[in-house]
Amino acid sequence: VMVGRMGPVVYAPSISQ
């Protein structure tokens, strides 16, 4: 799980997504 600008997501390849 990565925390991106859309919130905590599991499908984001990077924190920019």
C-alpha cells in the first residue's frame, strides 16, 4: 500500500499516482 495524492492506494506504482 502506497500513500499517494488520492490517499492510501494499493495500485499506485509511485507516490505521484
